[in-house]
Amino acid sequence: MLKKIALIIGLTVCMVLVTGCSGKKAKDAMSVWEKNAALDAGQSAEELYEAAKGEGVLNIYTVSSRLFDVAESFQKQYPGLLVEVNYYRAEEMTEKIKQNHASESYDCDLLFITNGDGSLTEDLIPNRLAFKYVPYDMKDKLRTGGSDEYLSVLLEVPLLTYNEDCYIGAPISDWWELTEEKWRGKLYITNPSKSMISYTLFSMFMKNSDMMEASYEAHFGKKYEPAGKESAGEAFVRMLIENGLNVVNDSDDVANAVALPGSKSDAVGILNASKLRLRDQGYPLQVCYELEPFAGVINPANIMIAGGAKNINSAKLFIRWILGEADGNGEGGKPFLQEGAWPSRTDAHGGASRKLEDMNVIYTDETYSSKNREAFLNFWNQFYK
């Protein structure tokens, strides 16, 4: 018996030693990669292009379909360089990156990802799975206000959308109106358990319950009286669900419910304001820029180099391209310079009719949304069946 126990202890010690050695080896390998990546080097586009010609296909993981357009223009600008773009939901991307790292395959070079659930700042960056690279000649041209741990390309804002063929102007002025009987069954959202668009907005309703209380009193003319320990933010989400909230698969489903061409729908829906680009396809889609207590939340969309990236020069060059190159006017940034999206560069005006500073919006508190995601989902699942 004692021999068996000794054998088990010995095997356990060996496994710990092997795991520890493996972890140290991986850490050392990443340190070597980071040193060779020279993320602080001041390289021009010409220098990077020459170096990139000897690399393979640039592999990008993205949460935005607009990266396909950026990749197309990049390949035209830099003949001989090839790009492969893979679309994932944010959670899928995070898991895929972890799997790549665990297997040391390092198939991804660039990540285009949001951070509403904190996966970037709470997981990928601390574990050295994602690295920030800022071109030397763009460092003083980027907005401040979000996190300095990642590089933002644009700022997106989930807002309430409506059909301008049905409504002349914004149909509501306060979020609490959507809990009233006249709006029963008319609100469409993506599932906050899967979509950062809905989750970040709902989580900020909960974090800013004091603002929701003040808004409740202003709208209903009476003080908010909590049901037990339920905060005003929690009550708002619960009441939306109880008022026939429609939860659909993706943003396109929301857009079609609200503003399918020719429908004159009286529904409203929560979408990133950048979906206003559907107006070019005949969708009579419009957004509410001014709601109480705040119209929406700012969610930066970010680009990061994946730890262990094989095509580092191509990755750096692509980052320059997507940021619009040195003067901000390059083709690579144009898919983001449109109505409903705000560039991260202070010297690029974009196509938005409203300045971000003139809107009633707030930044998502990413630390809060990350730490409270499980609690929110538990709350959500109590009422959404």
C-alpha cells in the first residue's frame, strides 16, 4: 500500500514538473517572439512592405464583416501580399485564440475584437495572447477616453433604432417608455447572453441604476420603489422582458424587424449605429441619438497582434492600413468612415452627422461588464424563458 502511495506521489510530482517546465518553455518562447516582433520599432510602410514580401498569408480573426473590404483594398495596395479573414463571435474568437496558443499553432496574426465582456483586457492581454502595436507616426492622433491597453480603430455605439417611414422623428425620449403597454412586443434585440451589442448596454443600465432611478421619477412622476432588493436597472430589464421583448439571432434580424424596405414597421430595435449603412440598401433605418438617462454606450472596436503571430510585418502593415495610413486618408480606413461610426483618430472626421462629443452617450465600463457578466446572465435567465 505504501509503495502504491509513493508511486502515485511520484507520478504527481513528475506531472507537476512537466507542466511547470512546459509552461516555462511557452513563456520563454513568447518572450523571444515578442523581442523579435519589435513592437516599438519605428518602421515605415515601405520598410514593412519589403519585409512582408517574405512572409505567408496574413490570417485575421474578426467580429466585423467590414474587415473583408479592408483586406481587399490592402491586397490591391500591396501586390503579392495575401489576406485570409475569418469571422467569429467575440466569445468564439477568444476560445479559438486560446486553443491556438495551447497547441502552439499560432494560426492567427491579427484580432479585430471588442472588449465589452472584458475578454481582451481580463484574459487575452494579461496572458500574452494579444499585443498592442501603434505605428510610431500615429501615436499622437488617437482618441483618449477608453482603455490604453488596446488599439482602437473605431468607436461603435448601440442605440435604439426605428423606421423613419413609420415615425417622424424619434418615437420615444426615455428608455422607460418601452416598459409601457403601448410598446408591448415591439422591441427587438440580439440575445445579451451571446451579443455584446445588447449586453454592454444592458449592463450599463444596471451599473447606472442611480441614473435609471432619476429617469424613472422624471418620466413617471413618482419615485422608484424597489421590489425587494431589485435595483432600478434590474427592474428596467425585467420589465422589458415582461413587456414582450423579442430576442433574435443577430443584428440583421433586428434590422429586418425594424426597417425592412417597404415594411413601415412600428417596431424598434437595439443596434450598433453603424448599421445605418443599410440605408444605402433601401432600409429606412434611423437611430435615437438623444434618450434619457443616456442614449447608448461607447464600445471601441480594436485591432491587436496575436501572440506568436507568424506574419508580423504584414500584421503591422495592415494596422497602418486600417488606421488610414499616416495622414488618415488611406483607403483602408474608409469602410469605417460612415454614418453611425466614429473613428479612433482625432484627425479623421468620418461620415457621422453627429459628433460623438455632442451625443448623450457614455463609455462602457468594461471592468464592470466583465466582472458582472455571470451575475447578469443569472438574472437574465430568471425572467427570460
